[in-house]
Amino acid sequence: MQFIKPGININFIGKRNIAFVLSGLMILATIVLLLWRGGPNYGVDFSGGVLVQVKMAQKTSPAEIKKALRVVNLDDSIVQEFGEAGQFEYLIRIRKTEVELATIGERVEQSLKTAFGNSVEIRRVEMVGPKVGKDLRQKALFAIFYSILFIAIYISGRFELKWLMSIIMAICLAFVVYITSGFGVSVTWLIIIALIVTLTLCLFLNLKYALGAIIAIIHDVVITMGFFALTERELSLSIIAAFLTIVGYSLNDTIIVFDRIRENLRRFRRKPFEETMNQSINETLSRTILTSGTTLIVIIALFVLGGGVIHDFAFALLVGVIVGTYSSIFVASPILLIWEGRFGKKAQKKA
Amino acid sequence: MSKSLTWRSTIALLAILVAVVYLVPSITGEVPAWWSNILPKDKIRLGLDLQGGMHLVLEVQAAKAIENHLERVVDEMKGDLRKEKVRYVTLKRKGLDGITITLMRLKDETVFRDMVSAGYPDFNVESMPEQKGRPVFQLVLDPKAKIQIMKMAVEQALETIRNRIDQFGVSEPDIRPQEDNRLLIQLPGIKDSKRAIALIGKTALLEFKLVDEENSVQEALKGNLPPGDEILYQVSVDRETGHERKTPFLLKKRTALTGEYLTDARVQIDSRYNEPYVSISFDARGARLFEQVTGQNIKKRLAIVLDGKVNSAPVIQDKIAGGKAQITGRYTTDEARDLAIVLRAGALPAPVKIIEERTVGPSLGKDSIEKGFKSMLIGGIIVILFMAIYYGLSGFIADLALLLNILFIMAGLAFFSATLTLPGIAGIILTIGMSVDANVLIFERIREEVRLGKTPRTAIESGYAKALVTILDAQLTTLIVALVLFQFGTGPVRGFAVTLSIGIVASLFTAIFLTRIVFDYLYVKRNVKRLSI
């Protein structure tokens, strides 16, 4: 059985401008959305606060729950239905950070039991103090940062045999981060600065494969974040894990295409770069679609059947895998092409 | 060729056997004694999110420990000064830095300095400007000693809490120190989180203080607090309405006796009111002190203060010898039992604050496991069917690899006695999707080679060879991400990183090594002519 006929030749690279416009629009939309919302929607893991998951005996409206919480002055919390319908489960989010957080779970339980009887079941309580929230946020950002750094080093070293260059890049980057962190810059800005530095260094040190791969990764994570903001989902620790998995997945895809490009560049030295690239994408297309397909199957299974706690995690993976597959074809490779056109050997010959 | 095939098959079978052996304890639950003597008995542990339980991060208020230490030193020094006949005007703690002292006479300076360097090596004496001809000194606590005190406080808090939890009875608790004076506590399977928090978080500082009977509380409340006195409250909660009632007490600041002399605390039932109370016993020194205090203050009231709240203030009827006392209050049996535990385990050296709490009820954990496995089963079956339909016999071989992969991940979890969390299950599910990737890459290459007109045997050979580099590249980068996740992640995220990492390594083994054996057996040894791919 075959989905993709051998010898297929779709002109992916020729449609790169459409793809760029599409990607650009999505990224722009994400940025606008995030600015409009005043930053990402942090869950209790990062913002601090309390989250309580309760199971009621009968259908209850969020408004009724809020009313019951008024007794303990927690009626300004956010109450949402959660999980499958007919389970009567609700999430209560309390954003207060100035009060004693440790007893809130208890107070919620008590007030709900007085209002709805003893059948109320507290299924989960997550309390994160403001200081811990800040720590976790930093940890998560550093995790993203380090994974991108190590990946950049690995790709440049592995693909272009420029281990020395990639080590130089790592040292430069570590230096810049060290200096800027000395000025007390917030971690968010630190990451943005680090990313810009990484990209500039890739450009100047001629690490084109790393450049393509990293831009594709940023593209995927940003767009997934956009979908998160659009569907009003919260960022939590496990979502960060999902983002990093997307990073790994997107890279996996990109590397397989890049591997083919390098192989074909050696085989067909005389062919124009653009043609070789397009051929490589087409040759790996069957694999790309198949692997994305099987991965999507299991993620959809998780998304539909995995239950409320894992729902957002599966959603992140779902969006990420789709966007990651798209970006390895339409973003990572065309960036190689643009780089080759601007800075590559052919461009230099013309000059 | 066939010789190497035998070898490889042996390795593969051995690997599978080892994996099965590692999995047996997790599947059967209990292993016979002969098994645990020679074979692995570690089980896959379920994370708190799957089995239910409680995850707490406490912050030891280490500054308070320094404060306490300085207060103690002040008391000690007062005694020493009296002994040395050095008279002072003031002697008190100055923030967290040290102690200030104003001496009465200039000539006492050398005696004082000698006393400090001999008895208080942790302090540096600094002369301050004189006040009205009286010498003023500052005793600065050495920063190293400060760090030592904080470290000790954290260690002691950890030991005390471990003691309390052990006495409370939790199976496999995990208590460990973390940076920034924090303690991480994991209590699997705990049902009453409220009670656990009360038990762990209580400082349990027990003090006995005399009630000041000469002055009136009302006067003191208006702001005329007699020197050496303090106001503490008795808080009683009405069980029906939940209302708090606070009764003020005017107490002597000086502590007559503390809980550090306790040797035992037990729950007993009052036969008259059928209410539980806690009976405590002091050691010899404590008993002597108690006898002294009670003997000197007959018909006066002695307040029992727990963590700054007055528990009760009974009138001393007679001198109490033998070192026994009772703490009464309107306790439930559980409350009395927990109070006895915390008193037995001793007070925390400094108060602790709960800065993170995650509690998962047992029913939710069970739900999560069920749903996780259900999605794994259904997703897995679809992928398996799909591969078999798409690649024919080769698809079956890939499916075999996939199933063995799951076996190896599970065995790997048991081997590292790693913790399986909900995101961990997601990691396994993800590996199911991604582990076929290696085989897809190989099969697509083989198909390409076949199209070029190669025989099955050579097609397989070059297909594997060409795909190998790509597979390694792709899997290694994912492994990098997984390792970073492991390094920076906490709790469930770590569980995800663990399963992902094990999954990547296992899938390299199954997808490249194991499938190749089957292919070689079919198309080299049996010389099957038609390649089903």
C-alpha cells in the first residue's frame, strides 16, 4: 500500500512565499493575541495560587459553586466545568496570593460541603506559593533555553562538521547570558536576547542548518502558544514539557529532511540547489506523512480518551505535531535556500 | 551470516528474557522469597498523580532559627554576667545580626571581652560609641555560624518531620532537603490531607508560663503592659458554628519550662467527660524544674502555651512531683493522637511554611491510570493495524518491534525503579507513535532500493545502512531534549522525560537491531524471494 506515489514531485519550495505569508500571519496573530491578553495565560504552577478539582453528586452550575464560596470570601475565584460531561467535575481557580494559601483547599471543601452536602469530593488540590511559581517559571524557561542551545550545538557540529564553531557559539552565548543576567534582566527577556544572539551567531558563523532548524522550532512553539492563547488554555509545567516534546519532534522531522538534502547535494552536484531541495522534500514526503500520521493517531487517542488532566497536554502535542510537520517542509528548508541565495557560494560567485 | 544471526538472536532473546524478569515483580505484585534473593524485586512505582497522595514543599523559616538562637544566647549571657559580677544596663538581640549590650562600668570591659572570647566564640565584639559614659558593645554573629545555624535548623526540621510522619504511619514517605531551606515531602496514598498538613506544619513549641495575677488583663489590653509580661490568647472554636472565641491572658514572659524536657506524650481518656487528653512526662531535670515551679506557685495559675496560643491555665493545687502533666482541651481522638505525636517527636527548630501543595485523591489517580491505558491501548491498536495494512509482512515485523519496545520501556522503568506518572504514560504513548518512525524510515528506504531493481537481500542491506544515520541523528536530538527536561523538570515532567528517554533508547534497539534479525532470517536464511513491504 502506498499513499505517496514514487517519483512524485510537488513544487513545495516554489510555494514558499505563500507559506511565509501564512506563517508570518500566524506568528503575528500570536504576538497580537498575547499582547492583547497581557502575556501568556499562566496556570497556578507559574502564577501562584490554588486550583481545586471537585466532583459533585449532581449537576451544579459554576454560579452556584461561586455562591457557596462567598461564605469564605472566595467568590472571586474562577469556576469552570471540567472533563467529560455527566461527571459533574469542576475546576476552581483561586488567584489570590496575599492570603494564607495553605488553608484555602480546606476552606473550599468546608464551604462546598455545607452548601451541597457531604457527597462533594475534592479530587485534586494544587497550591503554589508566589515564590515557588516564580522559581518554576524560571526553571521552565531555562529548560527551553538549554534545549535550544544544545540542539543548536548538536546540529551545527553534526551537519556541518563545525564542532569548533558550535562550541565557540555556545561560549559566546553563555557569556552574553552571563553578562545580561548580571544586569538583573528578567528571564523572559534573557531568553529572547539569547535567541536573537543564537540566530545572529548562526548567521555570522555560517551555521545555516542550525539556523533553519532553530527558526523552525521557534516558529512551532510560538504558533502552538498562539493556539493555546486562542483557546484560553493555561500554561502549566506539563505544557512546558509538551512544548519541549514539540521541539524534539519538529527537529526530528527537520533533520530527516536536512539529511536527505545533504545526501542529494553530494549526489547531484550540478543540479540547482532549489531543485535538489525540492526533490529531497518529495523523497521524504511519504515518511513525513506516515510518521506524523501514526503519531497523530496516538495523540488523538490521548486527546479524546485521556481524561481532563491530560487534555491540554494532548492538545499542545496535537497542534505542535501538525505545525512541526508543516514547518519542516515549508519553513526550515526554504530558510536554507534563502541563506544559500544571500550568503552562499553561488551568491558569492555572482558578486 | 547465519552464524552472526544465531548470535544476534541469542542477544535478542536474552534481552527479552531480562526485561520479562524485571517486569515480573511489578505484574505479580508479590514475589516469592527465593525470587527476591537472587532476582530483581523492584517494582515500577506509581507517581502521586496516579496512586493519589500528597506532595508538599515546606520552607523552614531559618531567620526565626537565628532569632531563637540569639535569644537563647542573650539568656545564657545574662547568667554568665551575673556570675562574673559584671553589671549591665541593657542586653538584647539586635535583629538577626547579633546582640547589643550596654555595661554599667567602664572597668568591666576586659572581663567582659574575656568572657565573650572564652564562652561565645561565634561572636565578634565591636566597640560602639559610649552612652553617658557607659561602654556599649555589639556582638556580631559570625556569618559562617549563621549559615551553620540555618543549616542545622533545616536538618533538624527534616529529622523531626520524618519522625512525626513515621509515627503517623505513611508507607514509603519521601522526605528530602532542597535548596533555599526547603524540604520536599511526598506522602503517597494519604487520604486526610488536612490532618497531614496540621501534623507536619505544626511547630509544636510547648511552653509553661505563669499567669500574672497581680495586674489586670484589661489594663494591659489598653496598652499598659507591665514590664516582663505578655498577652497571649486562648482560641476556642465552636464545633457547630465554626466561630472563633479569643480569650486574652496576661502571662509572665519568662518561660518556666519548655517541651524540650519531654520524654513521652500519650493519649488518655478522661473518665468523667469521656474526652481524650494528652498526658506528658518529663525527664529528671524537667521533673525537678516542674516540681520547683509548682511548689513555689501554689494557688496560682500556670498556663500551658502551645505555639504561642494558650491551651489552658489551670490553678496549681499542690506541688507536683514525678514529672507528669496533662494537656486538656476539647480534642477529638485524632487531634489528641496527633498532638501526642508532635510532642513526642519534638518541636521544630523554626516554624515552617507550606509553599507548595499538590494533593491528588486516590479515585482521580485510578481514573487517570484507566484513561491513560485505555488511550494507549486504542491508539496502539490503530497504529499496529495501520502498519500491518500499509507494509504487509514488514508491518508485522515493525509491530513486533513496537510491542517489544513497550515491554522494554516498562522493564526499564522497573530497572531504574523510576516513577510512572500521568505525563509518563503520555510519554509512552508518544513513543508508540514515534518508535514506528525508525521502521518507517527503514522501510521507505528499502522500498526505494527495491524500485531501483535490487534483490530483497541487497535492498534490505542498503536500506538499513542508509536509514541508520538519519535515525541516529533524529533520535539523538530528541534524547537531548529529554535529558534537558529531566534535568530541569520537576515531578510529573521528570516522569515524562524518563519514559521518553527510555523509549528512545529502547526503540533504537527494537527498530534497528531486532527487526533486522527477523528480516535476515526471512530473506537471507530462508531466502524468501518476494519482499512484502
